[in-house]
Amino acid sequence: MKNAILTLACALAMASLANAPRPASAAPAFTPRDALERLFEVEGKTPYAAPYDGTLHFSALDAKYDSGHGHGYRNELKIAAKLRRSAALTREHFAARVTAQLPDGAKTIVAQYHVEGLDTIVKVYVQDTADRQGLDGQAGNGVFDILVRMLGTDGKEATTALGTVRAGQPFDLDIRFAGGDASVAVVGPDGMRREAHTRIKPDERAIYFKFGDYLQALDPDTGKHTISSAQWDRYYAAKRITAEHVTFTGTVFEREGARP
């Protein structure tokens, strides 16, 4: 009798589980490749890992992409021209774990918001160069400052230190832009969350998001910016910057009004 009761109880339990509503699928851990390809154009080599798992590999030195008006080679994804909006209409969220394999003394921009033309309003740097606004601020010692530079309503660029890493150490990057409000947050190897926020100066021009590896270079003779790729090559050689790459994992890009 006890066996019959136990059998009946098990059968009822199984039936209950079979008829129970299934939980909704969890949100994906990364944005699918086809969704990114619908929104972004590639500058340089395609960065998507194969098979794609939310990982993108960028190398400015491998790609050697010259935009004609930059300050170093780049390998980036940027929002396609036909999909760009004004700051007031832009509502986007980007998140990824970033790992920069850079030689000592290198400096790159891993993410930025650009305005149509040559202006920028948000730039995230990973740099081992002299900068008093960094937490380390020393050049060539293997400690890379993570800095964000943001253009406020006063038209002035403000710099915020968001942490430090060594080559190959990952950090979590989170960028949000909501109708002219911009915020950038970083969680580094020390586990601390640091962030910067600003209201962007109103502008009717379209803006667009870019991310990847924009490897900075200077004229090695003058120490000033130059658009000459020959001078970039001399600068990289002088600094012994011969190989580098930046990897993004768990890459998420969300845009209001865009279907994933």
C-alpha cells in the first residue's frame, strides 16, 4: 500500500512539473553578431571571434587603418552613418570586459562618442604615458591609467581617472548615453567601481559611438599630433610598440528603437 501511494505521489509530482509554465529565457550574455553588424561599420579588419561568443579582437597595428584625419592607426566598429542621431535623440548602452595587451608606453582609445566632423564628446583611454590626471600618471612603467575625457555643457573637456591596469589585466567598462547625459563606469582589478557623469553641450549634429583600438601616435620630432602615417610608424618604432591588441568579451550594445 505504501509503495502504491509513493508511486501515485511521484506520478502527480511529475505531471505537475510537466504542466507548470516554463520560465522565460534569460537575457543573452552578449549582443548577437548580426545585431552588431546591422548597426556598426568596420574600420580595419573584422574583429568578430569565430565562432562568435560575444568576443571581439581589435589590433590597430595589424589593421593599419588610416582614416586620413586621425592621430594613429585604428581598428574600430562605428555606428553606420545612416543610423546616427543627435545627442538629444541618442539613448544607448554599451558594456564589455576589456583586456588591453599593450607594450609599456602605449596609449589607445578603446571607446568614444564622436560628433559628425572631427569633434569628440566622450573618450576612454588606456595609457601608459605621463598625465597628472591619472591615478599613476607615470610614463613607460607598465601601469596603464584608465581615463575618460568628457565635454560638458561649458564646452570644456573634463578628465576623470577610472583606475589602473597592467597589460593583460581585464576591466569592466559600462557606458550610457541618454538624451545628452553621458556616464562612464569602470570596475578594475581592485574591484572598485569608479565613474564619471556629465551633461553634454547641446548640439544638433549627429553623434555616433565607436569602440575598439585607436592607437595614439605623435610626431617623434615635435611631440605633437600629426596625420602622417609615416610619422606614426617612426613613433611606434621609437617607443618599441611593435605588437598589441585589445579584446572585448561579453560585449553588449543596446539602443532604444533598435531590435537586437
